[in-house]
Amino acid sequence: MPKPNPRNPHFPIPAGPELRAKGWRQEGLLRLLENVLSVGEDPDNLVVYAALGKAARNWAAHDAIVRTLKHMDEDQTLVIQSGKPVALLKTHKQAPLVIMANCNIIGQWANAENFYDYQRKGLICWGGLTAGAWQYIGSQGVIQGTYEIFMRIAEKRFGGSLAGRFILTAGLGGMGGAQPLAGRMAGAAILVADIDPERVRKRKEIGFLDEVAASLDEALAIIDQAVADKRAVSVGIVGNAADIYPEIAARGIVPDIVTDQTSAHDLVYGYVPRGLSLEEARSMRESRQAELMAASRASIAIHVQAMLDFQKKGAEVFDNGNLIRTQAFQEGISDAFSIPIFTEAYLRPLFCKAIGPFRWMALSGDEADIARIDDLVMEMFADNAGVTNWIRLARANVPFEGLPARIAWLGHGERTRLAQAVNELVRNGELKGPVAFSRDHLDAGAMAHPNIMTENMKDGSDAIADWPLINAMTLCASMADLVVIHSGGGGYAGYMTSSGVTLVADGTEDADLRLGQAITNDTSLGIIRYADAGYDEAIEAAATHDVGHIAS
Ligand code: NAD
């Protein structure tokens, strides 16, 4: 029986032992599709997050996917093209059950205008990174990534702690909504602006925001006091970041850390330019697109200029993956790229060892299954303080949304061992049901994005998209359950290529084999991608773990 879902009442959370499909692999993928809608920002329109990141092309396509997952056999493969099922093919039992390609547009045609046009004609949809691949688990996924970034900054700049530090950011949407909780978990005083009062209300309601300030004066007073007391607090404020950032700068205040997670990648359906109300911007989206895009770019230029001013005064400023620098650069802010991208600045050494966001979802819908796996992780990785601290913090602070799930930054070998140990728990009946594992697109060798993941690669291979394509083909050859190639990224077209993967641990011996091969080959390729680019940490990891790297 599905569970009621107060957040999106028409989209219940899948749960229980009853199968609607012919096996748990198919049922598991069906539950993941249902799950991304249950935790989505605008599920009535199939939107999961990031303005237009969709779970399926349209409702007819969605219904056809659901029907097919329910009746397909294990030796068939469902083929999905940009959120629309186009074929059910006879393959074999160890082949992927679902393969997808989302939003791939030929290079010369890949721009936002064409994307909007193809989308209007019903030819394409954007899958974000985890929406189209049915991997999104609510805010938790990004909470850990954001927390990880804040802690890396704490180590780099602030003696390992963010107590008494002020973080300024914006955006409380599907992904950005994680920032206040991640900031508070990292011990900081964090102020987050969003133009949409509804988004602010929602984050307060689920406990991610401690306080909502009625004015900037009030917000800054709360932050000041918390900084003085070295007390963690998260404060939300309704307003346009392109007004608020310059206003804070004009008052001579320099936050310790500044970033932004407004939907700056989307100049029409995402970012709201200063000088326009939310309603005004919405009313222009269909009929006055070019005008709105120009207004968004002009506003982003002011927004980024304020970030640069903070940087010059000593703040740690970074781009958190929303293309805000790219848009500002196109608007004439020539030094926009002096702001570093978070991947290069803080996370690349981890990616070199294939340490990245690995997640698991209890398909039973039972929170006790995640609690049991939390215990297992604490036991298996007792000597890895990063992982055990995170699990402790997540247990205490991160509410479950949709299917109970957990994420942890695990590396090569660790992921495979955990997944196979969990499969054993499923087999022994220690868990109420199977568990799905997925790896984010933004991980190891799975993404080429010259303005996010692969900016300033040591060997200059920033824009080489072969790696994620090789990754997806390897995953198909390695028996993963769902394999997807996404393109688009911020700006929707032409910015990135990535691949994603999901596996269902259903307790069978076949699952042991699939989990072993797919996860090990995935992390091996991650290490190889960075070793090939000349990163010492990766070259060392490749030698230590014997990942099959051919150095030539
Ligand atoms: P979303 O569309 O769900 O939310 C964006 C929020 O920004 C909305 O609440 C909107 O009201 C607000 N906003 C828009 N313009 C504003 C302005 N000028 N001032 C204040 N608020 C404004 O998007 P999301 O899922 O939260 O993603 C946000 C961005 O982060 C996207 O560009 C996405 O591509 C990027 N992203 C980065 C990562 C990463 O790994 N770092 C991961 C996921 C998403």
C-alpha cells in the first residue's frame, strides 16, 4: 500500500511488499519513478526540480512507461527517448531493463532557444541530472554535497569549523532548498534569499529554515547575533538576490562565504530578474521570451558583480553549479570566471579516487530498512570519519522525503562492498524489501561539463564528452538495471553530457553479480578518467586498486 504524501497529496509514496510488476527489478524502477514525483517541486507538470527537470515528457508518455514497467519481462529492455518510451525490445536477463537518452541535441543546434522550441513541439524534455533518471531523493542528495563543500571550505579557510561564520546564498528550490540545512549542519549562520514566498514557506515548514525574516535589517540582526554567539542558524528572506547581494555589499558587510543556487541556468522559466515581480516574470514566459532572457542576463550581471565585490573583499565565493558565471560572462562581466567552480575548488581530489555521492533507497518504503543500513555503514566504515560523521548528522537532522533514502560519499571498492552486503541483508530477510542504488551524474567520470564538472582539467580535456558516453556503454555491458545518457545541463543545451546508473539489490545471486560488475566498473572508470588527465591522486588510486587502467 502506498503511503499518504502530505507534500504532494496526489502523488503517494510507494511502499509495501505487493508487486505490481513481474519482478522486483521492474517494480523497483517503477517505484523510483513514482518517488521522484512524490518529492518533486511541481509533479502535476512532471517537474521534479531545476525549473524544467522532468520525470517524463508528458502524461501520455508517463502512463505508457508505467504500463510497460508493469508488464515487461526481465529479459526485455525498455527504451526511453527524452522521457517518452519508444521501444520494448527482447534482450536478455542480465541486460539493462531501462535505457534512456535525454535532451541530446546536435552541437551546432544546441542552444536554449532551440531547446525551448523542441520542447514546445513535444520532441524533447530535460531530465536535469536525477529527475529524468528517476534518481532524485528530495533534498538529502544535495544536502550532503553542499555540506561536503562547506566542510572543505571550513578546512581550507577557517581552521576546520564554520562556527561564527556567515554564509550568504540564494535559491530555495528543489536543490537550493538544501542550503539552509547544510549550512546549519556545518555550524554556520546562513542567510538564504528567494524571490518566491511559497518556496520560503515550504522550507520553513519542513524545518530546513529556522527563521524567516521580514526585512533585510531583521535578517542581518539575527545573523549578527548568531555569529557573535558562534551559534548555527538558518534564516530565509523573500527578495531578489540581485537586490539583496548589492545591498549587503553597500552596507560594508562581507560574508565569510558567498554562493548562489537560483535557477540561473534558465533565463526564462528559472531566474527572476530584478525589477520584475514573480508574477510579472511568469506572465512573460510564453509570450515575451527574448525580452525576459535579456532582463535575466542584465540582472545576473549585477548579481555576479556583487559576488565578485565580496570576493575582492576576502569572502570565499564559489559557483555552485547553476551557470551564473557563464550567463554573467555572456553579459559582459569579463572576470566572472575569477569565481571558482565548486568541483575544481573543493571536490576534485575526491573524484580522483571515485569518492562521490552514492545513494540508496528502501523500496519497501520502510524507514527501518535505512536505519539498518545506517548501522551497517557505521560498522563497515568505522575508520572513515567523514562517512560516520555524516551518517550520524544525517540521522539526526535530515528528514526523509518520499522513499526513505540515504546518501554517502563512498569511493571505489567501498560502494561495491556496501551494495553486496545490503543485497545479503535483503536475501536474509533482514530488510523489509529490496534496495535500489544509484550514483549521481555529477560523480567521477560520469560527466563532461566544462563549466561545472570538468572546468580547468589538468590536460585541457574539459569539453571531451567521450568519457560519460564510455561510462554509459560500460554500465550497459556491466549489467546495470537502468542506464541513462543526459545532455543539456544548465542552459539546457550544449553545456554538458553525463550518464547515470541505477541498480536494484533484490537479494538474488544475479543481483550480486550485477552490483559487483556495474559498480566496480563505474568507479574504476572514474579513477581512470582522472588518471588519464594526469591527476596524481588518481594515478596512485589506479595503481593501488588495479582498476584496469591502460596507461599509454
Ligand atoms: P529550482 O528551480 O527548483 O529553484 C530555484 C529557486 O531560485 C526558485 O525557488 C526561485 O524562486 C529562485 N529564484 C530565481 N531567481 C531568483 C532571484 N533572482 N533571486 C532570488 N531567488 C530567485 O532549482 P533548483 O533545483 O533548486 O536548482 C537551482 C540551480 O542549481 C539550478 O541552476 C541547477 O541547475 C543547479 N544545480 C546545481 C547542482 C550542483 O551539483 N551543485 C545540483 C543541482 C542543481
